[in-house]
Amino acid sequence: MTALCRRLFVLLVLAFGFSIAFAEPVDINSANAEQISEAMVGVGKVKAAAIVQDREQNGQFKSIDDLARVKGIKSSIIDKNRDKITIGQAVQPTEPSKK
């Protein structure tokens, strides 16, 4: 490998690393499966799709720890990803207004 190729390689690795390090947390209450799988360590497309499906069937997650209700998501995965995910503003059902 030439010196120029090595330098370009190092620059690409550094740029990619910095973009990951400074990425915003992903909101698991609004993100799609692709966004979740890209953001979370140890979560591929199948587990990410299960997260989205659980959210659609059971409502939004009220805490990050609620991810444990998804089959295949263990506490170790949750702990590895606490800084990579958020629950955003969980929407609470509202009562109909009384007039």
C-alpha cells in the first residue's frame, strides 16, 4: 500500500469513527427498523423489526428498559445501547375533551 493510500485509509477510518461517536441517539418510539439496527450494537434487522412490531402492537416504550419486553432483547443489549437510544417524548393517550 502506498503512503497516499494509507493516509486516505486513516482519514476515512477517523471520519467514520467521529460520525458514529457524535451521532444523536435514536428515538425507539419513532425510528424505523433500519435506523434502529444501524444505531444499536447487537441489534440486527430482525431484532430491530421486532422492536418496531412490538411498539405498534403494544404502544410506545415508556422507558429504555421496556425494550426487554421484546423477544431477543436482553438486559445486556439494553445496557450496551443506553447512550445510543432514547424514548423521546412518549405519547400518552388523552381523554376526550368534555364540553
